[in-house]
Amino acid sequence: MAKRTNSGRKPGRAALRRVKLLVFDFDGVMTDNRVLTLEDGTEGVLCNRSDGLGVGLAREAGLAMLVLSKEQNAVVAARCRKLKLECLHGIDDKAGALTAILRARGVKAAETAYVGNDVNDVACLRMVGMPIVVADAWPAARAAAKFVTTRAGGHGAVREVCDWFVAARGREA
């Protein structure tokens, strides 16, 4: 018998409407998980412009969002500034940070969606009501998720997730 997967599975409209906060990891979700290192040590990443448009549409639809990343490089904050996304980066204990964020905002974990891709996202994925991973997520992260995008990280996965939320709120994506 073939093993069933959750690949390409998306949440229902009612579940999407219950989410009050959407949290994204950065590397491997907003990027394709690669880094360009120049000879002077400067690092850069590639992000998908349609992901940025999706974030804007989700914001217009009233969805609160933020980025929570282990990566310390300032490129994370720079991209988030451009997208007008709250950003916490250089965070080693992402689950602890997420717990503090939820407490400060008065948001329940069950009302939170988290999009990740790797082992350092597993604790957050297990914590929230809507755990989502990108199509090319590592097996441990995929095992902790209920939903998987059809697109890979850095290749429109963020836009795909944002479109789910925008459509559930009765807007066109």
C-alpha cells in the first residue's frame, strides 16, 4: 500500500479564518535556502517577488504576520523592512520566542499558523494550530506539519500560503 502524504494539502476556509497570526521562518521559506557568499564575506539571498506581493495582499486582508528566524544576518531584517513585516531574527529558541509573542499579543497557539521548513522549526510547528511547511521541507519538519504547500521555499510558497488566507477572507488573490 502506498504511503499517504500531506503534500499539497491546504486548510479549509473556516480554519483559515480562525487564524489571528501567521508566522514565517525566513531561510528556506522566503528563500530557496541557499546563500550567496561574496569574497568580502557579505551574504545575500534570493527571494521571490510574488511572495512579497502575497504578503501585501494578506496584510490588506487584515492578517497579522511576522518573521521569526534563527538567522543573524541583517539580510533578514532588510527584506522584512521592505515587506513591512515585523521581524525577530537571531533567535536560537524560536519556540520560546513564539510563546512570548503569543502571550504578549493575547493570541492562542490554536489561532496561530506557522510556516517552516527545517528541524529548528519543529517545536513551533508542534505548538501552533496550523502547522505548515513548504514543499521541499526536511522530513522532520514535514512530519510535524498538517499542511504542505505545492511550491518550494523561495519559489512562491509564501505567496501560496498568503493566497489561502486572502481567499478565506473573501478577497481575490
